[in-house]
Amino acid sequence: MYDTCRGNKEVLDAVKKYDNLLGYIVVNPFYEETYKDLDCIGKEGKIVGCKIHPDYHGFDLSSPMGRKLIERVSNFSPLILLHTSCMSGTGFSTAKTICELALKHKDNYFISAHVGGLYQNSLYPYFINYSGIETIAEYNLDNLLVDTSSYFIYVYPGVMQNIVNILSTNKIVFGTDVPIQSSMQIKFKIKAINSLEIPKEEKAKIFYKNIKKIIKI
């Protein structure tokens, strides 16, 4: 958030140190020097793509700046992860915008984080943004998936099943994002997916098979 280049260096150091770790490079359009880190994608082997975070960095993905950013990143990164949120004071990368970008850049894979986005206002806590999921389902693009990095899928019963019903297991990848609530967050997420009333083969798509096709490991 405060020093993108330093953060990227920490990621590079971490993936070199740990064999079982893969990483993303982050680009901030307000700091031209962050674009240089895109050279690490692929060449470093364990840097699998680029993460873009309009809400933290303060720009709208649908703006000319946002679209130009995707144009530049798409030339370096086959996989682009986009923070998606509709929370109060945010919402700078909506599911619809991501769908439009994925439709334009069909040679790249896109992941809409946090299962298509979250809603929040001053009166209610967070709740799932099913409209974002439905928008992604309507576009039905082969190069656009969502990840499971949202606590909704294990805090509220039935949410994960609803997401699968709307999108199908072919469009979902297991996402860790930042496990703010300790490693228990990831354990509960695994439990929520394992509790789905679908065959083990379909669960395997969510856990690793879908992403394995994209990053070719």
C-alpha cells in the first residue's frame, strides 16, 4: 500500500526462499518504477502474474488510466488478479468492468478476487455481492474466473454452494489473498469447499485444477 516496489522485492525474496510459494507482482499506475517489476513475471519462474488494486491505490479501473494500465500489464502478464469490491468508499474495480476488460484481452487470464466483490454501507455489515457473480456468469468468459478469498464462504452457510450454482466449478479458483484472521481462515475455507454437495473431482477443480491449467504447473 505504501511502498509497492519494496513490497514486490519482499515477494521476490519470499518465493526464492520457499519452494512451495508462488507470487504476484503489484503495479501502481502512480509510480512508473513499479512497471519495471513486470519483467520478473515468467522469468523468475515463481512469479505467476500481476495483481492490481484500484481501491488501495486510488484509481478507477474503468477510467482511461485504469484501461491503459491493463493494456500495459497485459503485454507482460498472462494472469491478472484484480481486487474486486463494492464496499462503501471503494468499488473502483467492479465485476462489470473486469468482464469488459477480459472480453477485450482474450489472450490473458483474469481473476476477480473476493468472489466478485463485497457490499457494505453505514447501516449493515459486509454481505456477499451476488450481482457481481451473476454478471460474471452472464458474460461466461473462458478467461475470467473468481477466487474464494472472502470470509463469507465459511461464515454464512450455503454461500459457497450458491456461488457454485451460479458460476459452476469451472469458474472458481481457491484464493488465499491475505489471511488476516490467521491460518484458521484458510482452514475454514477448505472446510467450506469440502462440505459442498458435489463430486470430489469438482472440488479438485476449485482447489487446484483450474489454476494449474492457467499457470501451467
